[in-house]
Amino acid sequence: MTDELLGGINESLTLPEELRRAIEASPEELVDTDLRKVSRELSKKFNELRELTKLLIEQRKEKIAVLKDERNKRDELNEKVKEVAQAIRQLRERRRELQQFINDKKNEGNQLRNKIKELSEKIKLLEQELKGFNKRELKRLEANIERLEWALQTQSLPDIIERRLTERILRMSERLKELREKEEKWKELVKMKQELDQYRMDLNALRRSLAIYYDERRKLDEKIAELVKIRDERKNEADKHHHQVQELRNEIEAINEKLSEIRELRNKIMQTLRRISKLREEQEEIRRKEELKRIISARLKEIQEKFIAQGKLDYEDLEFLVEHGLLTDDLLERMMSVGEEEQTEAILEQLEEGLSKEKDEDKNQDET
């Protein structure tokens, strides 16, 4: 509700002192006021309030329509916010699962790196240990030993030659033993290198798969950020509509309060107008009665003067006296039982009594 309209309503609800006193006045106090003027001013104020009521009701109707529209927009946006929030929750759940998978793969990669490092160190130590090892030397040494042993077995040699050959075979056998031990370690080294290559291949494959998962996580993060932006924008827009709904509700409530105040004042004015109308009717009735008494009194005086002058009553005079209860049954009986002179006295007495009665009633009325 605008300040200008609110100021106009408050001004309309403020009554002049004269009208306020009239509304609060008792019937006795109202009698002393200018009822016509007060009634006219109250009717004018009543009509003003009625027009103001129509204006406020129309404004309330318009604001209720806008309120419904704003509420529908707010609810529609809130529903969209819920849908986007649900999608965000699903994507975040997928991201948590993906992150857990990435963490598992990273742990697996760390294990592979540790194995590669450990195996590389073993290989390095073994390569140092096997440095200078030549497999051809082992083959050549085996061949030489086999040739010398064959010579000892197939030829008859002097003892000194045979002894020297045997010693030489023993020396060569010792060397062959060392070379064979190194050969076993060399085979182990080859196996370890193959295992190392496999670890490295597994690590490279894991890195490639992690790159794919990282890219998927990045896309999820971008999608989540996009949806969060959409959610926040829609929520902000929904909040604006909700703020409008709250403002409109407050304005409608303010209009209802003013309508209630106007209705209360209109009821007071209507009750006062009814009281004034009743007082005016009562005053009019008093005025009519006083006028009637004046007419009756004048007519009685006229009849009295006519009767004194003429000594008789015509039909209209008798009809008037009967109609107003002045020609009673007692008077008629007296007139039938006495002479003409006494009849005249009785009628005059009755007329004077009627005039006296009218004067007494007027006096009592004035005193009242």
C-alpha cells in the first residue's frame, strides 16, 4: 500500500470533532445538535467510506491476483531448484564413487611404484654383482673341462701330465661352479627385469586409465558447477518472488485491517444515522401532535365562540366534538334531562373543560 493511499485512508478515517461527538453522544445530547447538518455530514462521510471500500476491495483483488501469480512463479522455480539439486546430488554421488575409484587406482599405482623402486634396486645390486659375467666364458669353460676329461679318459698320459690336467680340471670346475651360480642369478635378473617391465607396463596402463578418470571427474566438476550456478540463479529468482509474495501478503493484510477499520466506522455512522432518523421521526411526531393540538384548540375556541353567539351547534360542530371525545355520553344524558338553558351551560362547561385540558397538556409538554 502506497504512503499516499495510506495517508488518504487515515484522513478519511479521521472524523471532524462535531461528527465524533455525535457518534459518541447519548440520545439526550443528540437532541441539542443540528440533526439535519450532522445527518448530512455523516451520510457524506458514509458514502466517502463506501467508495473507499470499493477502491480498497478492487486493489485487494488486484494484489491477490498478483500474489497468486508470484506464488505460482515461486513454486515453479522452487520445483526446478529441487530438480537441479537432485541432479547435483546424483552427480556428486557419482563423483564420490569416481574419486574413490581414483584413490584406489592411485594406491595401486603407489604400490606399483614401490615395487618398481624395490625391484630396480635389487636389479641394480644384482647387476653390480654380475658385472663382468659372460655366458660364453661359461660355455667355453664347460667345453674345455669336457675336452680335458675326455683326454684323461681316452689317452694314456704320463703321470705328471695327468696330474697337471686333473689339477687344471679342478681349478676350472671351481670357476665353472662360480659361473653357474652367477648364471642362476643372471636368470633371476632376467626374470626380475621382465617382471619390472610388466610393472612398468601396468603402471603406464594405470596412468592412462587415471587420465580418463581424471577427465571424467573434470567433466563432472564442470557439470556440477554449471548446475550449482543454475540452482543458485533459480533460487535467487525464487527468493525474489517469495519476497514479493511476503510484501503482497503484508499489503493485503494492511488493506484488510483498513477495511475492518472502515467497516467499524461505517457501522458506527450507520447506527448514529439510525438514531438520528429515529430522533427526527420522534420530533416530527411531536411537531405533528403539537400542530394537531393547536388546530383542535383553535377549533374548540371557534365552536365555543359560535355557540355563545348562536346558542346552538350545527352537525359539523357536533361531529368534531364526538370525534375528539368532547361530546360524552354523560353530557348527552344531561342535555336530554335538562332544559335548553341548562343544556347551553353544560356544553359551554364541556368546551371550557376541553380548552383547559389542551392548555394543561401544552404546559406539561413545555415543562417536559
